[in-house]
Amino acid sequence: MKRSSAKAVAIEQTLCQRCGICCDGALFSGVQLQPGDSAPALRELGLSVRKQGKGWRLLQPCAALDGCHCRVYAERPTHCRQFRCRLLDQLRDGEVALEPALRVVRRARRLANQVQALLESLGETDARAPLKLRAKRILAALEHPSTSREDLVRLGELTQQLHQLHLLLSTRFYVEAPE
């Protein structure tokens, strides 16, 4: 049953304001800009946008993300305005209550932080890049016979944590972005 009261909206905002997974580079590597979104205006706001094919993408992690809050909320791109993660939809539809949803968010944040820590311990410190790209880089960089046993153990941990994060994101957060 869908909720529509002011209280329901406040509950949904609480979830989003404690999450940030859709903006921090854990879920997406970029956001396709739509007609009406101005790449120059977004750049003026301090956001990273890049030409891709005939369009533009807002790179993730988003430079406007401050903790779990958007510094440019009123000027955010169309996709950002329209996106609703699966967990938010489940909350909105009454399939999950706020506290269990917040537990899922905390688990996702914890896994993403563990992945980031492992990446940094392996020398991948580019926090401006999405997690998947950072993991791909480090896996490629350490894919040779001279990799130390210690690094191989950390790579194994990284692979496990990435897998756990991916499972959680794909089952509880990811939905196709609006067209």
C-alpha cells in the first residue's frame, strides 16, 4: 500500500538523507544528463561532467555529495531528481519499515567503507573514481607473479567484500535509471 502523507514523505527523506549510495560511486559510475540539464551550469556548481558519445555524464562519486546530503539539491540533474532506489520504493510501498531499511543502508555503507579501506591499503587512493573502477584498476595492477602474499590476501578480502556489496546493491538498491 503506497503512502502519501507528509509523514510518509518525511520517512522517505530520512532514508535518503542517511544513505547517499546513489551518489557516492558505489551504485553508479555516472549519471546520463538529459535534455534540459546544462553541463556548463553543473560545472559552475563544481560538478564533474564529461562528454560521452553525443551526450554528457555527471561523474560519480558526485562532487556535490557532502556526507549524505546534496549541496546542489535544487539544481540537480533530471536523473537525480527522478531516481528512486529499490529500497526507497519498498519503503514507499509499505513493504519495509524505516528501521529495517536503515539497517540495510548501514550495512551497505559499512561494506562500501570496507571496500574503500582495502583499496587504499592496496595503493588505490583515487577517491574521485567510482568503486568498481578503482577495484578494476587495482586488480589489473596487482595481476602479476611478483605480487606479495600480503597483497594477495588483501585482494582476496577485496574480492569477497566487493561481491557482498554487489549482492546487496543489486538486490536492495539497484533499479534501472529512468529513460
